[in-house]
Amino acid sequence: MWIATIQLAVRNLLLHKLRSFLTILGTILGVASVIAMLSVGEGSKRKAVEQIRQLGACNVMVRSVRPGSGSQGGSQSGNTSGQTTSRVLEYGLTYEDLRSLSGSLPTVERVVPLALVRKNAQHQTFRIQNARILGTTPELLMVKNLKISRGRFITQQDLDQISNVVVLSEGAARRLFSFADPLGEAVLLGDGAYRVVGILKQQSSGAEAVGQIGNDNMNEDMYIPLTAVRSRFGELQRIVSAGSRSYERNPLSEITLAVNSEDIVPQTADMVRRLLEIRHTRAKDYEVVVPLELLNQAEHEKQVWNIVLGSIAGISLLVGGIGIMNIMLATVTERTREIGIRRAIGARRGDIIRQFLIETIVLSTTGGLIGIFLGVALPWSVTQFAGIPTATSTWSVVVAFGISVATGIVFGVYPARKAAHMNPIEALRHQ
């Protein structure tokens, strides 16, 4: 009986191919839009979450903030209550902060400082204006999840001997050496020559990675020993812009503290904030960035974003269900005499309900399957041709298809019940 009913339903739908297709068009677009929108949203959020995760879920980063760059404060040397008596702007983290954080926090396993200076970098005729030169320690490679492409990173021996060695990011190596091999070659940083000992692999853009110092491309960074920065360049930086000249003293741009477990990251961050509040009483010229907090926030925003996108796309499924009910009501009116004949030869109300419900299920299932195909193909096309990251999850396909079938059943019940409750005698009289 069920097989015969399904065959009858398919045959009745194929009698009006165009009408059946237009009926399921809303379901097709609804399912496709649900899958496609969730895939685009999931892809973008995964990329953001991955960038935050690359910073290290077990890290706590403290960054210097220049006065006037945001809501953070700052201080200048001299009398801060009246006129400035010095043109040297002092702010940010110091080596005393580094020693205090290293010796006062028992939960911290590694403390990695970063000192940023800007100097011109040159190799033969190739030149980078105001290149980002970062003085650091060997632990940075592990803490920041950096990958070596060729050569090596800074070693403890380089720190002890204040060696003039430099590790180039991929972008910096390409700009300074083009297609030549940089390893072992000399690069002029400011007034000193540094030997290239390593090349880093491609990293995420500094403008995209949360917690990056500044808004520059981190693929053009250059890493030298922290002792070399302090010895060769000093802590006083000259800033020349628009014909004016000023000086800044910002010994350390960032201090990264690594702990051994994500469970103690919040407590460590609280201790860091309290310790720095005691040391920086005049102005809050720093900020504490906790990747784990950013990661949890990004994952929460991803869930909210998926709900919003799914709700918007689900409206299309609702419209498709209304279209199915509308067509089925018209079909019931058209087939009134057929219903009367079936009732007259012994068909029960349950048989009539089953017949029309199966027709709506066939419509919604067919629309759902076609919608799944389009919903998977659209994100793939977006990724291939537009370069936008997408991620189609199995649960979005299952949910979209399940809602399409459920919508067809819900909106098909009323037309089926209306057909089943017709008076057989009046149905037979219908012309």
C-alpha cells in the first residue's frame, strides 16, 4: 500500500512538472541559503579563531600603548601637571617590569620580551623604509608558534655575545633579496651590518592577527637578539614626521608570559594586571591581551552569528512551506471528484490523509536534496573564485534538510485533513 501510494504521488506530481518545480523552489532556495550562509559565517569565524589560537591559548601578553593612541594614558618626562619640560616621551613597559614579572609570578613558565625599533633595512639596491626590527629571545619561536623555513632562530649564545645576526620573515627576505639566497648574507639595519641566519615561514597578517604590535605586516618583521637592540640602538628613539622631531623612550613593546595550563591563565592575567597597576601609577600606558579570553569570546560570537544567519535563512524555508500548503490546497480543490470516487469505493480518511501527506513529503524532500547540492556548491564556488574562506559543516546540512522535510509535513497536514473530511456524496457531485 505504501509503495503504491508513493508511486501515485509521484505520478500526480509529474503531471504538472512546472507547477511542482515552482512549488519546491522556495524549499530549494531556503535549504541552499541556510547551508551557504552558515558555511560562509563558519569559515570566517574559524579563521578568526585560528588566528587567536596561534597567539597561544596559554599566553598572557602585555603590550605598551603610546599616549594618545587610544583610551590608554601616558607620561612625559618632566612636570606633567604644567608645561612639558622635556621633548622625550616616556611610556610603556620597562626592563624593571620584565624582571618583576619574571620573579613575582610562580605560575609563569616562560617570559619573552619584545623590543621594537624602526630603522631602514638595506641589501645592495633593495631597501625597506622604517623596517620593523624586533629584539627578542630564543623562546619567542615556541611561545608565538613561529615556524622556521630555512636556517635557525636566535640562540642563547647570540644573546650572550650580542651577535649581529638577524632572522628575516618571508616578506622581508623577498623584498631585500628578491630571488637570491639570503642565508649568510649581510643586511644593513640602521648603521650596522647583520648576518642573516634564518628565514621564517609565512605567517598571518599583522593586521588580522589579534595582539600583533602595530598594524604592519608581520611577514616583513626582522628579529635580532634583545641584547643587540639594547646595545646597538638604545632605548631612545627619534621620531621625525612633517618636519618636526621628537624622541620616545619605550624600552619594551611587548612581554609575553607563557603558563603550562589554560586553567590558570585567568588567574595569571589578574596577577599581571595588579602587579602592573602598582608599578604604573602615573598612567596606564599598557594593555593586557589574553588570547584565551579572546578565543572564548570569538567562539561565543560564532554561535550567535550562526543563530542569526540560520534564522534569516530559515525564513526562506517558511516561505517555501507556505507555498507547498497553497499548492496542495489548490490540488485538493482540483481533485475533489477523485477524492469522492476513492471514498466511495472504500478508501478511509487515513488513506486520503496518507496520500496527500506523501505528496507534500515528496515535494519537500526533493526540494531539500536539490537545496543541499546548491548549498554545498555555492560556498565551494565562493572559496575558489573569491578567495573567501568557507566551511560547510555536517550539522548545517542535516538541520537544513530536516527542517525542509518537517516544514513540508507541517504545512501538508491541513490540506490532507481537508481532503479527508470531504463528504463523499458532495465530492462525487463536484464538476
